[in-house]
Amino acid sequence: MTNRDQIIIFINNFLNISSYKDNSSNGLQIIGKNDVKKIALGVSYSLEFLEKSIELNCDIMIVHHGLFWGKIDRIDNSILKERIKKVFDHDLNLAAYHLPLDGNEEIGNNVSLCNELGFKFDKMFCDYEGKKIGTLCTNINNINFKDLKKIMKNKFDSEPIIFKNNENFKKIGIISGAAGSLVIDALKENCDTFITGETKEGSPALAKEAGINIIYMGHYNSEKIEIIKLGKILQKEFNIETEFIDIPNSI
């Protein structure tokens, strides 16, 4: 059994959350019981995630996309009320880590994707409020687009959407999540290819005009590796049981 605050302090320090300016309320969002025997981890908080956490007898939920974003000054809809009420009813804890998990250079989404896809990590790029959150990579294994589709299918059970706008596939920029519009940042780094989760309507045309390949692998798929890795770190650090709750979606 581990104290909740010990877990939260460890994660806050490990991810250096105070160095990020973020719209998400990073850290503990809802306080519950002090003692933790089991941790639930997932990409996004939802009622389904909460109910599965309850079924698995978890004491704290740790997610990438939490419940609170920006300033919350009222709870004025039944969905939000239910999402909060059930947490209190079961005396659970909820913590969320958004940009600190994207930009972490050890287990973050973008560094992890670089490694998982078989590329060589070069450096971080794309400044967001003073922190670089994306990764620049080199395709040292000469993976082609057909290979990449197979790799993503095997690892994420989903094939990417690829807009091919040049014949090169050597210098790659990766920013997870909904970063389609940040293709310009990859272009500034002379990337020939940009990988992200999901797009905005105008991004494919922008990439075509710039002559840069753009690959969409799904928002969820691009942001699940790091939360799994965080669970393994917590398991080792505190000798505690962890459970990754996989609730995939098509976005």
C-alpha cells in the first residue's frame, strides 16, 4: 500500500510539470482516499474509463487527457456532473498529465513514437510556451511507407493515413495529438515528412503546397505509449499494481 501524495509528488517531479504552461490542470485533479493499492492508467478520462477503474478496484486514475481544462467556474451540465460525482462516490483520485507527457525526453509521446517506429532520435523541436514538445528523427533503417503501415498496424492495430507529397522519407518531425497545423514547424526544420495524430481541415493542403509528406496515425494511437511507460515506472518505483485501460477510438 502506498500513500497517494507520494505517487503524485514523484510524477510531478519526474515530469517536471512546473516547467510547462498548459491549458490542462496537470497533477492531482480530484482528491480521494490516501492509501493506494492499485493504479488505473489511460489516455483519456471518461465515464467508461471510470467504471472500468471501479471494476478493477483501482484507487487512483492517471490519464493524459483529464477532466479539467482551463478555468472551471461552474458545473452546469449533467455529463460533467456524473463524471465528477462517481469519482467522489467511490472516493477515488484522479490525476492528469498533458504537455509534460508529450514533451518528456525519457518516456514522452514524441520520443517514444520515434523509438517505436524505428527512427533515430536527433533532438526536440517546436517551441510551445517556452518548451520544445516535438521530436526530430532520422530514418536510419530506410523504412519506406509500406513498412511504416505494417509497423503501425502491428503496434497500434490501425493503419495511418498518408499524404505523400515528395519521394523522400529521411528527416521526420513528430508531434503527437491534434498537431496537424504544426506541419509548418516541421517544414522550418527541413523535414521531408511530418507525423502527427489527427489533422485540421486545411493541413493536408498546406502540406501539399509545401511539398512535405504528412502522416496521421490517430490521436489516441499517438498518445498511448507514454502512459503505459509511466505505469511501468510507477510499478517499479512503488512495487504497486498498475493497469492500463485501453479504450481506443478512431480519432
